[in-house]
Amino acid sequence: MLKPNPYNVLMYVDEYDEFLLFNTLSGGMMVLNKQEGIILSELMTLNHFSATDCQGIEHLYDYLTEKEYLLNREVDIISLLDKHTASNQFRDTGTIYLTIGTTITCNMGCAYCFEFVKPNHTLKDEKVKRQIGVYIEQIITKSGKDIHTLDITWYGGEPLINVAAIVTLSKDLLQLSATYQLTYTAKIITNGIYLTEENVQMLIDNKVGTIQVTIDGAREVHDRKRPLKQKLAENYFRIIRNLSKIPEGIFVTIRLNVDKEVAASIDTLLDDLYEYGIWPQKYKQVNLYPAWLRSYEELEIAEEEQEKRLFADEYFEFKQNLRLNQLRRFNTWADQNNIRKAKLKWDLPVYQSTCPTWASPISLVVDPNGNIHKCWETIHDESVAPSSVFQDYNPAHFAPYTAFNRYTHNDVCRNCKFLPVCDKISCSHEAINNVTPQCSEWKYKLESYLKYQYVVMQEDPAIITAPETKEAVNTGHSNK
């Protein structure tokens, strides 16, 4: 006996009298003709059925079962999730995700930042620096895991306020990686003000391969939303100039925290990126990453600011318009420079795993005083730190965190077909704090958004490629 996969989403595309079948767990998608779609939609209303009930789609039966659109009746849904989930893998992975807060101090005063409390802590104590290396070596030698990678995120506040800590700790961590033959990777999250040529070279010398910089729209909007504490100091164009000078060999993600004001200024931002030779000229090195602007519960947002936030429909419309805008701009530039034109990739929901920094007993966030956290959103609050680098490594210190299961955490979420792609509970810290779970925007926009891309592909295949299954790439934290 069979049953439908509860994570199937079947949608009718009336423009072509066809159905799209998407599975939020596997990320698989296929096209069905009208008859096939109607038969499958009827089967999906049943608790279980036999192979003989599949008349009309016999030719698809093997494929639908192989790809798990149809399941054996005895298959337990939680075990199915465990089969696909990366959460258990991340608990047992050989990667140490280490986030180091070089300082909590920041030179910006962004209204939406988590630093509603800004303790003036900076990592200067040599004992703390040395002990971080000692603690990581304890993980390597005593965790019982087959450690193969050390992945560093330099974080703050503004981490480049404390360059000395990055230089000193990088030397120790690189030596540790060499001693134990570990792959070493590093990234930095910075506001870009201090990305001078000297500092960028320092990052390259210390094996930092990726820089994330937030630019919230064009100058007028950005400088208001991300103001410098030093009054009258140059902000937006200083960051733009810094980015324009970054050499090859280091990748840059420009994050956009999008609300209505940021969305309205995107054309000017793209013009400036072009004028300074950043994008599309450095398209192999620089990418734009839009994020739906979120707030922290601890912050009280003024009503006029709330009115600037985008609803789900507006955000998805912005995201698609940005993709089309970038495609048009890139291909215009490519024509002028004899470079192959681009196509859009499908924008599909990505399978979400539990944040490994939270769930893994070998991953951690260290604040400037050496306290160990399991989420970078608590780095300002040492009262919630479960351990310290001055304590011997003991995975039992992190048992409440490793026990978290995003699939069984909330009964409301457990039966939702969008659970595998729900990014609202990927951050364990937020999932636990929200008694009433927030729902992913995919729950409301998946069908219309996928149908839109399918119609575009059919009408103008030069714009968008055929869809491919996307696999989540976890950086050590949920999307933030």
C-alpha cells in the first residue's frame, strides 16, 4: 500500500493546462499533463492506496516512488525527515564552526541591530586569545569526532575595530589546523567602513576567503538606516570605494536588508556599483544577497518604521524584479564586452537544517571575554553563556542545545508541508523564543512564485534556465 508524500505541493498552471509538482523535502519538481495532475491530486486526498489505484499514471509509477512523491504506507514521516535532514549530519560533522567576536563595539548605530545592549567589550586579553586555541585543540583531541575542517567567522560589533585580535588568533588557528591537518576556511561580517587596502591584505594574508558587507540601498537611504556614530563622517561612498579596490581572490557578498525605502533605491545602488566597477564588472567575485528586513523583539519599532516594512507579496515582487533588473544590466554589459549572456536560475525554496552552531557539540561562538555561546545573537549577554574557554571542553555543557529538533519542536509546525523549507525555525534561538511560530513566506507564495517562473521559462527560455534541485549550504548559522 502507498500514501502520498505529505510534502508534495501540486499546482495547476492554467496558461498551459499543466500541473507542477514540487516536493519541499527533496526539492524535486516535475511537470505533469492535465490528466496526470488530476489523477495525482485525487490520490493525494487519500490516506493510502494501492498500485492498482494509479491507473492513468502507470508510466510514472516507478519514477514517483523512486523520487518519493509516493511513499510506502509504513514509512514514518519523522524517519523520512531524518533521512533527508542535515541536522543529524551537522551534529556529527567533522567541521568546527567557530565564530569569534573580536569586539561588541560598533562604529555604526543601526536601528534594527541586535545590539540594543552594547557592552564595551573588546577581545584584548592575551589569556583569552591563548585559551581559545587551547579550547579548540581540546575539541579536536577529546570530542571523539573525526575533525577535518575548522571554519572561522570573524564577527562583532564591527570586527575590524580589533584587527590585532584577528591577526594574533589567525596565526594560532592556522598553526593548529596545520598541526592536525585540518582544512581551514574563514569569513568576516563587516560594515565595510574599515575595509582599507591594508586591512583587506591582512584578511587575505590570514586566509579569509569571504567578506559580507551590508549596504541598505543607495546613499541617502543607507546613511540614514546605517548611520555612523562619528557625525559627518563619510559612510556609503567610503564603503563603495573600499569594495571597488578589493583584489581578486576574495569573494564579497553585499547583503541588502530590504524594506520599502531600500527597494525604491535599488536602481541608484546598482548604478553606483557599476560606476565604481564593482558589479557586474566583478560578477565572478561579487554577489548581491537580498534579505527581508527583520527586527528583534527587544527593539520597539516606531509605527512609521513598521509601515516601511514589506509584506510577503511585496517582498517576492521585489526579489523577482531585482533578479530581472540584474539580468538586464548584466546582459547589456556583457554585450558591450563580448561576454556570454546570462540566464536566471530558478529561485526555489532551499531545504533548511538545524543551525549547526546551535546543534553541534563541537561548534561555538566566543565573545570577547571568552564566554561560549551557541548563537551569535546572544554574544552581548554573557549571562546566557553555557560555558567558557577557561573550562575544559565537555559536550555535556551543550546537551540542551544538541537535543533541539526542529521537526518535533512545535506541534503546529510538525504537520505543515512547508516544514522542510521553513526558515523561521532554522534559527533554534528564535524558534524557542517564539511561542507562536512565525511562518515562512514560502507558505503563502510558493505556488504563485513557481508558476510565474515556469510561465517565464515557457514564454522566453532565454531568460531563465530549467530548474535544478538546490541543496542547502550551511555556513554555521541560519540565514541572518
